[in-house]
Amino acid sequence: MKDQLSKQFPSRSFFYFLQLAETLNYTQSAQILGITQPALTQQIKKLEKSVDAELFYMLGKQLHLTEAGKTLQKAVEEVHEVLLEAKETIQKDKSDISGKITIGISASIEDKVFTDFIIHYYQLFPNIEITLFMVNRKEVWYSLEKGKIDLAILYVPEQLIKNWGSYETKCILKDELLFLHHNQEFCGKETISYEETLSKPWVTYPPSYFVAQVISNAFKKQQVKLPDSIAHLTKPNQMFKFSNETESYTALPRSFFQAHECEGMLEALPFNPAIDMELSFVFRKEKKNTPRIEHFFTNFERYLQDEDYISRLKNN
């Protein structure tokens, strides 16, 4: 296919054609191109033979484009623009401080730390444009596979990623689910058993959500029936508020509770046995070698290690 195209449409002829279409003067174009006028004429003749149409005509002493010539000029210029855009994209991909990074974050994840970091990152590197948007888990995999997002932020079971050979993860933090309650009878306890959490109904994630499935699997493993749910909400702040105002129970990640503890009267206890989760970046393996993605990861790690930031986070 490549050889056939090169024979039908030699790239040099296109280059010469565009120059002549711009000047509409053989002598001037040949001088600009650094070739003889007969050589330019020969290349144009080859191109006309390839498209089976005349591209130029003379009216008096002035050269003009034919309708076929105008059509070809538009097509070649469009291809030229596409190639220039591709070149710019490649150059941006090679740059660590310019270009775009698109991130999809699960709606069930507390996004404060990521929003804060993106603001911080923009202030340092304004030439990197970051887009962060909420997605459900089905959308995440489709968007990663189609290249619509560079990174996803998910609670991910390690075994799942091992089964996806083209993907990698980068751990953001080791998290765990905490049981949230108003029950004074639990004061002084360091952990709570699964059976003890059944004394009141819960507000939970929808059953299809990953965290809901994690909770379900944990209760089944302990051979304890699932809590009764009086509401299904999709965002942790919604669940926190509902639980706080109705005195229902719920379970939310430790990372969320630490950031929002002061916003309500809820107390938190770890489950016994613990329900551990890992919050991670998920990405296609080839993305890891993109300089701006490496740059993003490096600066995100530094940001999380900032003791002042961690202190601010815990006090918020």
C-alpha cells in the first residue's frame, strides 16, 4: 500500500505543487525551490498524470489553478495541517512541562486532595493543562482503552490489574474502610465486629459500586448478613451528611473521614477484621514513558510527602 501510494502521489511533487500554487509563477517557484524550471515543470506533469487532470492553465501571461488544482490544493493543505498538528503533539509528548493530561476519577472517591494538587501543580507548571472529571467504573475502562483519558483514579483490587496485561497501577495510598456511627455504646472500643454494625440500618453506595462490593464480600467472608440499607448514595460526602443527620450507620474510606471529620458528629471505628483497599492511578503501560506523566507522578509524590500539606489535610 505504501509503495503504491508513493508511486501515485510522490511527496516531492506535492511540495512543488504547493509552491507553484502559491506563486503561480514557474520561474519564481523554481528559484525558491532551488531547482530548474524544466525540473519543476516535469514534476507538475507527473502529478497531473497521477490525478488524471490538469492542475494549471494559462490565461494570457498569467498562470491560474484549474478547479482540479484548487481541489488538490485544499486537500494537500489539509493534510499538511494534520501533519503539523501531529508534529506538535509529538513534541508536546516529549516535553515534561507542556501538553495535556486527562484524568478520570471514580465518583465514589474523595477528590479534595487531587483538586488541591491540580491547583498547586498549575501554579508551578501553567503550560500543562489538566482535566479531571468524574466517571463510573465502566466508563473508566472504556476511556482508558480508547485513549480518552491518560490516568484513572480508582480503588483497585491488585488481582484485577494482573489480569490486564496492558495496564499498570501506581499506588496513591493504602486505605481502609471505617465504620461511622453515633452510638455511645461503642465509645472506648478500638475496633468493631461485623455483627455489631447491624444494630441500625445503613446508608450505602449502590450495590454495583466497587466499594459496596468490597463491603459485601467482607461480610460474606465473615458469614455475617449484609446490613439493611435505607438509602443508596453515590458520593462519600452525601453518605456522610445522610448518616450524620439521620443517625444511620455507614462505612467510608479513612482518607475521606480524616478530611471531613470536623463536618459532623460521627465517630469512626476500624472493622475487625479490617477492610483494606488500595487507591491507585491506573494507566496503560506506554503512558508511563510519557515525560509529562512521569513529571506529574514525581510532583504528586512530593506533594503528598509535604509534611505541611499532610498537617493541613488532617486539620481540615
